[in-house]
Amino acid sequence: MPIYVVGARNQRVHIPHQPISVSITGAVSGAELEIRCGAEQPVIRNSAHLAVLPRLLGGVSIAVRPVGAPRFAPGTAIHLAISPDNPAEADPVQVVFDPVDVSGDAGVVFATLTPRGQQIEVGVSAVADRALGPLAAAARTAARNAIGRGQAAASGGGLVLAVDASASMRSWFTDGTVAAVADVVVGVADAVGAGEVSAVYVGADVAGVPPVVGADLSAAVHAAAPRWCAGARWSRLAPGPARTVVCTDFVTEAVRQSFPTITLSNDHRLDAAGGPRLPSPPPGQDAAAAMLAHPGVIERVVVPLALALQARPM
């Protein structure tokens, strides 16, 4: 019995053109299988989680949507499978998809089916998420709530987090806020398909943050203190293929107009200027833990950042 496992590494396979059944399993109590196709396409719906396509007349999209709520609940991972609808088939072909976590999504297209003569081309539309830390994963979900998973067609190019190395930023490093910002940016970058994220410190000059083997970007930022200076020279940021997000405690209008910016401040008056603002955590608390305990804070930072990055494609 040939079994094709499809996902991020193997995104396209061909199977014989014959009647097929499409099913979803996993955390499907709040999910429904959705067949998106033309009016002439025959579809037999056996249940909310199983459908049969007796023949393929044109392109079909296989999707899932939440039932009873506008978005999927946290921890909703769904498996899609495609197989021949012929119990007498001696050696049936099966297509098994990597499970996809759809938490926070309003609907996800898992696959496309395209007739190719005597074969059906099965293409993967949604792949399993890469593993992220708790705060980065929460930021990714919040970003998808704002812009949708469909916006995450990988644009690549990468993303650079440019952190102010002014001496006034020292307390934001100490309480873990800058490291938390790194987690947030990694999650949003994954949601918008920006590719890999790196970090630089901007002071009198620009210095790259060296990666830490086996650790994420927030750990690298936490481990590498910048060379403190009297003020950041943002003009030193050289243009390149990667998009840039600035993290600073003092944002000028020129910087705000040039880059998506996360401002670190406890001054609520800055909210009138627009753009995300992140306050310091309560005394004695880690910044990442404080954000995870208050999802509204994550949303207030993530949503404008995701929308700004969406508006600045590569």
C-alpha cells in the first residue's frame, strides 16, 4: 500500500485519478471539513469530517473551518488524509498530511487537488508550524488572528531586529523586556513568512548579535550585552534584502516613518502616536512571563507590528 506523507519537505504528490475520500481527524470536535469547488463538482458529504469526491472536474481546495466559534480553540491540531473511495482496492494509495495546529485561525486551506489527465495532483497549502518558545508561539497566533494564515506565503528575505544600544536602554535589558521583544518579533515574522530573524545593536555603529548554539534569538539577546553609547545612530542601518524592526525607548519621527517600531515606555501618552508600545513588567517579574499572563498586552504589540510588516512586503 503506497503511503505518501506530505508536509513542509514534500509538498506535492500525484495519485491515480479515481474516486477519493477526504477526512480529518485529531481535535475535530469543533471543526468541519470544507470542500471548496465549482458548482458542477460532485461532492458526497458523509459527515462533518468526511467527504467523497466521485470524480474531479476541476480544481478543488480542501479546508477546515471552526464550528460554534469564530476561531479555532488553542491546542487544535488537525490531520488530513486522502485515500481512494474503493473498499475493494487491493493496494490503495494514501496521502497522509503532517498535523497542522490551527489554533486561533478562522479557517485554513490544507490542500489543493488538480486533475492532471489520469492523475490527481495533490498540493500542500498549510504546513506544520516550526516549534517556537511559548511567547513567540503566542505572538504568532495573535498575528494570525490579525492578518490570517493566508498572508504567510513565505516572502523570505529575512527580518532584522535593530535594538537601541543607548545607555537608557540598560534597564529594559535587565528586566528581560528586550529579550521578550525578540521572542515577539520571531513569532510575528513566522506568521508573515518573513524568514529567519537576526538581531543587531545600534549605537555609534551597528553590531550584530552573535547567535548562541542551540538557543533562540531571545537567549542570544539576553546573553550579549551591547556596548552602551550616548545615542543610537539609526542612519547606520544599511538597506538590504531583509525587513527591519526597530526596538527603542526613544523613537523619532524619522525612525517611525522608516521602520516598524516597538517603543519601550511606561508613558501611555505615546499611544497617541500609533505603533506598538511595550511597558515594563511588574517589579520582580520576568517580562516574557508577564506578557504571557496578559494576552491583551501581546495583542497590543503584535497586531500593529504584523499589520506594518504586511504593508511592507519584500
